[in-house]
Amino acid sequence: MSSTFTAPSFQTILKRISLASSSSPSTSSASSSFLLCKSHCSSAPRLRHSLSAASSFSSSSSSRLFAAATTTAMGDAVADATMDAVQRRLMFEDECILVDANDRVVGHDTKYNCHLMEKIEAENLLHRAFSVFLFNSNYELLLQQRSATKVTFPMVWTNTCCSHPLYRESELIEENSLGVRNAAQRKLLDELGIPAEDVPVDQFTPLGRMLYKAPSDGKWGEHELDYLLFIVRDVKVNPNPDEVADIKYVNREQLKELLKKADAGEEGLKLSPWFRLVVDNFLYKWWDHVEKGTLGEAVDMKTIYKL
């Protein structure tokens, strides 16, 4: 198991430099270490910022001390080198939106940190998420099987698309959940190749929010305040194999059969915990509204269901 990587602040780096002042590695060795640190920081924006600030130390002595101070932190990042390259890039570059239990924004952090159970438990990290439920004109629900390279819950079956709005202006818009809807449109293209024009943001109906926590494999897990978005559209689908292993449309009876197989452990079939929570608490009654064209009657964005 790799050790936890948390990008150090500039103040932390300065402290490490001070502690490392008694060491005196060779100038050439330190220079190489410094460049190596910089090259790895493409996957860690906050650490890259710290590196840039620290690089203002112009003397070779400062560079040597900085390299020594950051060796441990960079070693933590390299320790996850076995992670799929695409997923590793997303883990370090994507910044999730941190919220409190009332869905108020309190900050942001890397996708990597937000999904480490160690940090979730120690710091109660909670991030905003969304789950899309896309139905076609026959009122069949599109499901996806997550790819084998996904860091959390690989190869499980789940709803159409599950991801996170990022800490960026377009996805922080609170009014009418527009930021979350923008993020949903973005990820439907990223994961399933569904063109933006097939899923206009004004066609998503946010029905409710739920807060849940679910460990994945001991190291990774989820702690999310999840927006549940429904949409009825006939769409073109071209799954991205880095994200999706398989897809299928199901009607109610087919979904119930899928649930039975998952409960019995047949065919190694597993469902994501958030999907199962939605199925057990909301899905079938909301499906009624999908078929009747009365989704607006089911909307409850005031309540945050803690499941």
C-alpha cells in the first residue's frame, strides 16, 4: 500500500528547509533532485505552486536544501505510479469542491486526497458530487460498468454517470444547481461520448441530494454530498474505455433481476453503493414520474438525505 500524498504548503517546505540545513548533498545531486521534483509536479498543482515559490531561492545552497525537504513528499506521489496513467492524472489535477453537511462550500482539495479513507476519517473531508440517471424515450435507464482502471469501485455496475463538479467558476454556480448540471454535461461527454447537444443543461432535473460514506478497498472510498440528476433523452453513446467497461439499457424488471444477481453474488456482479442507495430509497417512485412526465412534482432540493 502506498503512503498518503498531501501537497505541502510553502510554509511547510520552508520549515523542512530549516530542518534540513545541517545536511550538505553535492550541488550536482541536489540540482538533479530539484529538477526531478519539478518534473513530477505536473500531477500536483498545489505542490507545483509551492515549488515555483521555493524556486525563488536563487543560490545553489537553497536549491540543495529544497530538494532534500521535498524528497519525502514526492516519494509519496511516485509510490502510486502503478495507478493507471489517466486516473493518476485526474487524481492529482482535478480539484473537488469541499462542502459541509449543509452543502456550504468550505474549500477544495485534490481528487486524490478526497478519496483517501485515511483523510476522510481524520479530517471528515466531504465533497460535492452528482449522479446522472438518463432514460431513453422508452423509459429505459442507461447503466454503465465502471472500468477496471477506476481507483474507486472498479468494474461495478452503476447509474449512467457519477462524478464531481470541479472547483472552477462554471461548476461552482449555485443557482438552480447550474454548476452541477454543467459538470454532468461535461462528464457525460468524457465518460460516455455523449455530445453536449444531446444533453442540454436545462434538460437535467435535480431531484434531490443525499449524503453518504462508503469505503471501497480499505485505502480508497467515497464521502459525498450527491446531487441526483434525472434526464430523459435519446442520445448517441460512444463509451471511453478509460472510464467505462460496458453499458446497457434496462427496464424496471431487468433492473430488479440485476439486483437479485448482485445480492446473490452471481457472475461476480456488483453495484456501486451510491446507486444501491438511490435504488432502495428513491428510484422506483421517481421512475413513475419519469413515465408520467411529472418529474417536477418529485423535486425536493431543500432536504439533504443522510443515508
